[in-house]
Amino acid sequence: MPRPGFVLDVDRSTPPILFWAGEGFRLERLPAERSRVIYPPEPLDPLPHPEAAIRHALLNPLGDSKPLPELLFPGMRLTIAFDDISLPLPPMQRPDVRQRVIEAVLDMAAEAGVDDVHLIAALALHRRMTEPELRHAVGDRVYDAFAPTGHLYNMDAEDTDNMAYLGSTEQGEEVEIVRRAAESDLLVYVNINLVAMDGGWKSTATGLASYRSLRHHHNVRTLQHSRSLMDRHKSALHTSNWRMGKVITDAGVKIFQIETTLNTDTFPPPFDFLMKREWEWSAKDRALFLGSSKSLARAPSRLARQIFHSIKAPHAMASVQAGEVDAVHEETIRNVHRQQLVEVEGQTDVLTMGLPYICPYNVNSIMNPILVMCLGLGYFFNLYRNKPLVREGGVLIMSHPTPWEFHPVHHPSYIDFFEQVLAETTDPLRIEAEFEKSYAEDEWYRHLYRTSYAYHGVHPFYMWYWGAHALQHLGRVIIVGGEPRAVRRLGFMAASTMNDALEMASDVVGHSPTITHLHAPPLLLADVQ
Amino acid sequence: MKALLFERKVAKYAAAAVAGRFVPGKGAAVGPISLQDIDQPELPASGWVRVRPRLSGICGSDLATIDGHSSRYFEPIVSFPFVPGHEVVGDLDDGTRVVLVPILTCVPRGIDPPCAQCTGGQPNGCERVAFGHIEPGLQTGFCESTGGGWSTAFAAHESQLIKAPDDLSDEAAVMVEPAACAIHAAGLAKNGRSIVVLGAGTIGQLTIAALRHLGYEGSLTATARHPHQRDLALQLGADRVAAPTELSRVVRAQEHAMVVGDQLTAGVSDVLDCIGSAESIEQGLRVLEPGGHHRLVGMPGVTSLDLTPVWHRELHIGGSYAYTPTDFAAAVELVRTADLGRLVTATYPLARYREAIDHAANAGTRGAVKIAFDLRNEKERNR
């Protein structure tokens, strides 16, 4: 029976606590009597027979949906859209959950005599997936059957001829999604719900949408009113997606949503000690920590990156549900909470977190400073329900090396954003007003997004907006071990040690602040009372 | 009198060329320049006067000469041995403080009638720089007859002198001549749509300041290798400063260009190249829009260059040499309003000329901009 998450009050006997720091880790001793550590729940037991569970979900849909076989008929146009490379994190060991689900859907489609099937990677404005990445997601059998004939592909949100405008919400939000998906007799969306933010109408209204559509909710105002992004009923981003979902439904798009949740079995041996609580480390775990820390510190950053990005998570499917979008998503969220929710009493003055080497936008890539900001202030800060873990005006301390380094193929507009935009201002509202349009409409970025493997020109803006709520909420942000020049460009402060960071925080929160450490990954969701 | 004398010594020139290639400024130690006691230059004719330098700057063209990088193009328009130094503020015998206008044109050469260029108000294009009653030399500092600023005295024609305004310090006054070069270059480009200034040494910085001084309001991008250069360029009016390796990326984003190979499809209208190397010219050509102008402000030399984009995109490569009298007048005002005397980072006595040249040759890495010789305390000057 997996143990639930819990909150440890740090006392003098508490061993040093593990902090992720990019492609490395550090052990930090937190002040006794006023610090606490939030540990994630242990991984739920996997579904014992995932194929059977998937089939059961497809045959017993939730909400007012019919079973999948009843929605399939000869001569129909079937589109299967699936989440892209940004999920799950780290990428999971084969077979990927998408492969299992897609194979089950295709088997049923074949039985029904459906032969017009398209499989579309739902990128929105993310970079295109490479062939190996697509193969990993859908499996070789599916890839070899569909990709060579052009029936499995990355979506292109800038291919205006192949995007369909479906109408606007009452708030004037335009809805434009991939034409093939909109005009199919049935759209099956295959989702992975790694965190509570994923899934629901966000799958279709965001995953298959264009800039024209996305700009209505991927903006500063909306993100500042998403409290949190992980709490869909208090998230303006989700509310907007749900409004768009109504437009999609009203336009006659028939959707069969398949959502899966994964357990938090995140790191395979020899890195599995990273999921353990420090006082439960064995002698072998301690040796592994010491050995890997020292060798990673000595290794060139490129090698360390290669080592970490070769990790494939042993994630296992914890639930699968299918059918009508809302009903499915409610069940999905219940299952995410079952895995990740940890009850936490009250807010803290200082929130600490160790940022790992990976976020949704640097799979097989480089975690550049903008992504460091997004991971810390956009994702980890938002891992709460009810109230942020840190009080308003409090301090966020993150550990990450934050190198001034970018992947030139994946993140070309990020480089310009960092060099040009952040050199001018870090204010999200100014950035949005003065710079967003020119980046979004830049022909070169468009070209790279469409033909190379680049994130869309506007994407770094969204990363910055993702942290807009945290920027508004926090009194100071400090990055321990961060490259000072890069950290300053982000508008934050760099500290070389945790003690220095706490000293720097004292200007804002006094000399004896309460401290809470978010011990993630594995991921958790703090339910702050 | 004491002077740094540059002699025609082929072996030493070759040694300087080798040494200068490896260590900038090293030509001073092994090349044909040395500190000597020489006779004061005779005044060539009436209208010539003696100038006793107060400050005399070290310019990029001086460094190229010392390090043996200069083109053989100059051979017929310089005369050996010569005393370098053409950025000068000095005193006349009557105590008047003057700034030297070093170009040696028809009037100081006693050529009458003057050539068409001089008559037309473009003395920087003088067609007679190797003729007249003084030896060949395009400027004071490259002419055997006149001597130059790196000494305690030299000869100058009255037409080459302007009175230094009382409100300009010596440091400011010694910047007037290079500022005039910058005014001239900026004047050629000031109507451009968008401009890149390559290089953030003295001339690069002055050119940025000159563009703004002349009222240029368009986009101005500069390149700089070092933080102090970057800060100064921004202070003087650059909108943005890119590391040299980042220029294409920055211009692309600014101009919303596409990229084909390493060439931008769109770009800036004008490049003012204050470096003058093959690399800088190629860099400039890459970021120009079709029909754009690449202007060489820094002195180039022999270069190997792929001119295909010049043909294909109908680009223009041109030069910007020296200044007109109007430019010189504007330079005084520029130096005053932009407080350019602050660019003089360090001064040296003649006896420490190797250190001075080393400092000037490595100004960027050493956080400096302009290095000058300070002759004000030379004993024989004050006898």
C-alpha cells in the first residue's frame, strides 16, 4: 500500500534535504523548528492489466457518450489527436501510454471498417516532434502503418488553409483548431494527465489551436487570474478553454476524450533514490548520491544533459477514462488528486524548491533561463489548491545553475526574447503590449516552427506569462547556484549558497521566516488549508 | 628634440608585421619605430608655423602602421622617415592653443590653383597629396617634411590649424580630429533607414555619437566585444548593442528578416564599418538589405572577400576618409555636447611609448578607449 504524501517538520535530527539543481543535486540543511518539507505521495499501484483497462474505458464511456465502437462506421473520417512531447516528464519507458490507447482505438476502428484515419500530434505552438519521438509516443507499428502515407503527422498551426475557424465565445474569444479534427466525423483525443492542469477542454481548445485562438487565454490577464493553474475551477485559463469547448461542441465537432493518469514512479535505478525520503536512504543510496553528484559536477554540461535526458521514467498508468469531455475530466482530476494531493497547513514566508533538468519544453533540449523561470514560477509555484504555498510578499528560493544557454534549433525566438525583450523589461504587461505581436507574426520564426523543430515565435512570451501570477505574488525570487548574469536578466537575485539566499531573503521576510520546501519531483499538489 | 621616428627599414617592418600579427601593438618593440633625438623640422615655406604638441592621440591607422598591417597602397603617399601623430592639440610659439587639421592638401603644399576636390570643398579627396613643396604624405604624421604629433615639435601650415576653444580641455580637444572623421562618416549615412555601426573602439563610439548629433533618429545597432564598450555605445546613442557573433541574429529579429544560409533576406540600409577587416566587411554585407551601403570608416587593408552578394543584392561598398572643413566645425560641437574628452582613458610620456602603444592596441580588453601621448611635461618642450 503506497504511503500518502506528508509534511515533515524539520528538527535538529532531520538529515540534509535533497534539492534538485538542473543536471545535479545538492543537499541542504534547513533551519530546525521553522522549516518543513512537503513529500509527495508514493506511486500508486499500476493498473494490473492496462490493455484491459483501456478497452473497458472505451466500451464503458463516462457522461452521455456512446461506447467507442458505436461511434465508428465504415466511410467515416476519424482523427486521433494525441498529446505531444511535452508529456509525460520524463518521457516514459516503452510502451508509452499513448501507444497503448491508440492501438486499442485503431483495433476498434479496424473492426468497424474505418479506413480514413489521421493521427495528429497536438502541438499547438510547440516544436514538431522528430521521427524517433513520434515512434516513441505511438509505437513503431502505428508509426510504420500511418506515417509513410502521410496519415500521421505533426499539426501546423500556421497552415491557415488547414485550420478551421469555428466561431467565438460570448467574450469574443475566437476558436480556431485543426481543420481535419474539426471536420472529422469523430475526433478521439488521447491525453496524458501528468498534472491537474492538463486535459479536459484544454486538450482540444489549446492542443489543436492556433495563435489566433490561444492568445485569448495565453495572456497576462488570464494567467494572473489563474489561481492556480492546477485548480481548473479557479483558473481563468481553464474557464476560457471551457468556453471555447462550448463553441467547439456547438460547431458540431464530435469528441471522444480518452484521459489517462500516471503514477509518480518517476526515476528508474540508479536514480530511484531521488524518490526516497532522505532518512530512509540506504548505504547504497548514499553512495549513489555521492557518486552521481561528484561525477555529474565534474562532467561537461553536455554530457550531464545527455545522461539525464536518456532517463525514461517507469511511470505506469494509474487510471484511464473515456467518453464525454467534462465527465471524463472530472474523473481524471479525481485520479490525479488521488496520486498527488498533499494537505498542507497554512502558508509559509519562504518557499524553496529544487528545479530539475527537465520541464515540458526542453525534452531532449536545453533548459534555458526562460524555462527556468517558467518551471519555477509557472509550474512549481502553481502546484497548489486554495492558497499559494508561500504568502503574498514572501520569497521564492529555487536551486538551478541557470546557464545562459539556449538550444539554437528548438528555441530561436527565446534567444531574441532573452537578449532583446528582457533587456528592456521583465514586466509581463509591458512585454505583452510592446513585443508579443512582432514575435508572433515574425515570418522567420513561423518558418522555423513550420519546417524545422522550433517552438513558435510567441512561445517564450507564454513562458513568461505562465509566471505572471507568481511575479505579482512574490516579494523576491532568488536562484541558488544560478549564473549571476542570467539570473539578473530574469530580474531575480543569484545566491551561491542556500545560507546566502536565506540571508538575502531576510530583507523581505525577516530573520526567522518560516520555510517550506517543495520536495519535487516526483510531482505533488499541495492542498493549502 | 625627442620624437618617435618611423623609418624605412624593410627587415624591421617585416619583423613588426610578424610580431603584430601575434600580439597587437608588439610592432612597437621590434619594428622600425624608435625614440630618437632629431632636429626640429624646418618650416617649409611662409605660412608654416611650429606647433608644440600638448596631447597627441594614438589612432587605429597608427597602430596598423606600427604592426606592419598597412597596405602598400600608402607607399607613394607617405615619405620616410616620418614622425607619426595626427590627432593633436598643441601650442603655437605665441601660446595659442590649437587643434591640428592634419590632411595635407593643395593649400599647405603651395599648389596653386588648387585641385578640383580642394576647390570643391572636399579637401579629403585632394588629388595632390604627393606633390608640391613638401614631401608626399596624405597627412601630418605620415610626411617627412612636417614631422608629427609624437614629438615635442612639428611644422604645420596655418590653414591646418584651428584655435582650440577655451572651454575644451586638452583631452576634449585631442578628440576633435577623430570626431571629425566620425561626423564625416555619419553624414554619409544619416539619411539611412536603419544603421549598424561595426566596432566599438574610438571611431565606432564617435560615429554612434555623431549619428545622433546629426539628428539621425532611426534604428541604430552597434557591435561591441567588451562590457565597457557596450555601456558607452548605449550612452552615446545606440539603441542596442550586440556581440559581434550575435549581430546577424539581432538584425534579423529587428528587421524581421528570413535567413538563407548565413545571409539575411532583409536587413539594414547602412553599415558603418569602423573596423575594416575582411571579417567585418563580410559581416556587414550579410546584414544589409538589397541595395544597402557598406561604408569603410576604419582603415582597411588587403583583404580577400566574396563579392557575390555585392553583385547579387546590388550592394554598395564605399569609403569614408577624413573630413571636410564643415565636418571639423561640427566635430568641435560634438566633442563639447557629448563630453567626449572622457574617452581619453590614459596618457603616457614619449619615453613609455611601447607601453602606450600596447595599451592602445589592447584598449578593448583593458577597458580603455583612447590612449594619447602627453607632451605637456616633456622637459625640452618647456625650455
